[in-house]
Amino acid sequence: MHIVVMGVAGTGKTSVGEELAEELGCEFVEGDSLHPRRNIEKMENGIPLTDEDRWPWLQAIAEMVAVRDHEGTSTVVTCSALKRKYRDILRDAAPTFFVHLDAPFEVLEARMQQRTKHFMPASLLRSQVDTLEPLDDDEAGEVVDVSPALDVVVEEAVNAVRTHYTE
């Protein structure tokens, strides 16, 4: 199984993804670690990424998932996956379930303003929200509200994944 924990900045993709991977016995991959340095520098400088910036990153994630799929290794990967065409690239690598983390803008903005160890400034949140295309009905996935405590969010995500893979 391959799960992409998606959503805009500030939703807790890493925290949820790590816990989800542990709970499901999957390999965890921090998608941000596959960004080209140029992308990181743009975001650090408050410059939103373009589709052209994202293609190499998405391709790197897709290639990694395809290799793990061939090896028989299940993964949980963090990736904003803001647009359907981005998710299509990931889905083409291997069958994928998307856990879309979501919360009101104000909640996410407050979280981003409090964090200190991330290259993405809070000023880029609006551009991500404006770019986000929610999951379509034909996409395997579930929207999970990240307003509650982490353990509640992880439990909902685990239940969604298990339900999907046992149907």
C-alpha cells in the first residue's frame, strides 16, 4: 500500500505521516527531503513554487514510490499534492490512497506562525490554499480534519486507510 499524506502547509503532514507509518508498519518518507535545493531556496524567500518547479520534485517522489512498490515495500509519503495533476503523477507510480489533511485557514496560519524549524513561511499559506484542488470523487482518499489532537487525527487517518484497503 502507498499512502500520500497531503495538504497545505501547517496541516501537520510530517507529524501525522510519521505516526501513520508507524501504526501501519510502512516506511515513512518526508517528501520535502526530495525537493531540489532551488525549490527550498524559493520557499525560504517567500516565493511560491510554480508547476515547473514542482515537476522534478513530484517525479522524484513518484520514482521512489515505484521502486518501493516493485520491492514490495509499503510507504507513507508526505507531499502537498495540491492539484489533481500532481496526484496523477504520484498515482501513476503505484496505486495510492490520499489522506488529505485539512483545517480552517486561521488554524493553519496560527500553527505556521508558531513553528520555528520549517523553510515554508506563513506568508505562502494563502498561495497554497488558493492552489489546492480538493480530492475528486473518483480519487481514492479521505479528508481528515486536523483541528483535534494529533492522536485523534492519526486514528481517523488509520481508520480511513484500513477501510480503503479492506474494501
